[in-house]
Amino acid sequence: MDNLQELFQQIIDNPVPSLTVIVNLILIESLLSVDNAAVLATMVLDLPKDQRRKALKYGIIGAYVFRGICLLFAALLIQIWWFKPVGGIYLLILAAKYFFKKKKDETAEHVAEELESKKSSWLYRKTLGAFGPFWSTVILVELMDLAFSIDNVIAANAYTPNIILIWVGVFIGILAMRFVAQGFVRLMEKYPFLSACAYTVIAILGMKLTLSLVTHFYPCSGFAQFLEGPQACLEAQGKHLPQGEHPTVWGDIITSFISIGIFIIPVLTSTLFNFPKHQRGQNPSE
């Protein structure tokens, strides 16, 4: 892996693409965190009110540790060629489940039923259940945070191979889940189509990662160099990029701007023309 100084230099030399990556990760993870926060809130409902906030507080501490471990693995995995297409297929499955799965399976009631079923099992009572209601809930919250972080790491890798930007994206994700979820709940109440926008972007990222198979098998093709730049072609020829050179990767730039457009354009047209339709706020004067 390139040293950190080189990675920081890439960000400095390409400030606009780097900024678009960060903006995209904030948008995607913040919107997806609304569903995630609902799941986590459901998980702590069995606790007394005075313990719920405490459970989430302990959960966030543990989640940072787990996500740190996840990031260490991400730094290694992004060097493995098949990680991209496998991650791409995973993201495509996530998007397909959102668009084709029955909505009733995604409700908080369904999550509560599943949790209740698991907690009544013999295996749960002999493992996590042995820690007591409070700590078993904390552990479940931390594990759920780890599961959510996988999506974010893979999505970040579709925008950039720069591990620093991936680190930033993952930690923004966990902060978004905890501190801005309520704001995005209100935003999604006004613009309910934003959830579909998020999963449309997930599908695009999945397609981009899956198409990296072309780069692996045909690194010097025009499409591969457009998608991921000339580095793979040079390495296939036993060459390397000159020190300090950071070529423009149009596939990454275009993906970033398309992703932002998928969020911003519908919001603008909905605000100006009510298309797609949005839910107007309840105003007593209306």
C-alpha cells in the first residue's frame, strides 16, 4: 500500500474529486443511517428508559473499535483484485433487496419480532444472554454497527482506492448514525424518495465495482483506463506511475458527480415543481 504521505498528496493534488467523495459518503451514509438508527432504537426498547441512552453510549464506543478493525481489514482487502467485484455484487444484492423485497419485512415491528425470537432461543441464553439484559443489548448494538460499516467500506472503495478517504467516510458514517439521524428523518419525511435515491446510488456503485473485472483481465483496454486510470495497465507492463503523478480517473469523477446529482436534482425539482412529489410540512395557516 502507498505510504500515507503519498495518499495525502493525492488528496491535495485532487481536492475537488476528494471533496465529492466525502460529500457522497456523507449523503449515502446519513440517509441509510435513518433505517439503521430505527433498527438500533428497536434493539434497546426492552431496556428501562434510564438504560437505553447508556446502552447506545457504550455501543458507540465499541463500534469505533469494531470499525477500526474493519478499516484495518479494508486496507488489506482493497489490495486484493477480487474484493471489488465481490463487493460490487454484494452492493447490487443490497439494492435489489430494497427495491424488490416486501416493505413489511423492513419495519421496526419485524425487527422486534426477530430479536424476540432470537432472545428466546437456547443458544442466545447460553451465550449473549449470560451477560444480562443490559450488556447483551450493548454487544448486539456493537455487532449491528459492525455489519452496517461493511456496506460503507465497500461503497467508499467504489469511489476511491485512497484508504484515508475510506477511513474518513467510515467514521463520518458512525457519527451520522448517532448525531444527524433525526435531522435526516425529518428530511426523508419531506422527501420520501431520498431512500430510493440512496439505493440507486448503491446499485451504481455495485455496477462500477463489478465492472472492475474488465480492469483485471483487460487492464490496457480503453474502458479499463477510463474506469480506473492507467495504473493497472502500467503494472501489467512492469511499469509504475512516475513519483508524484496522480492522473485523472474519469470513472471515479463521473461516478461521484452522478451520485451527487441523483440526490440533489430530485430535491430541486421536487421543491420547485413538486416532482417527485414531496410531503408538505403541516402548517396551521394552510
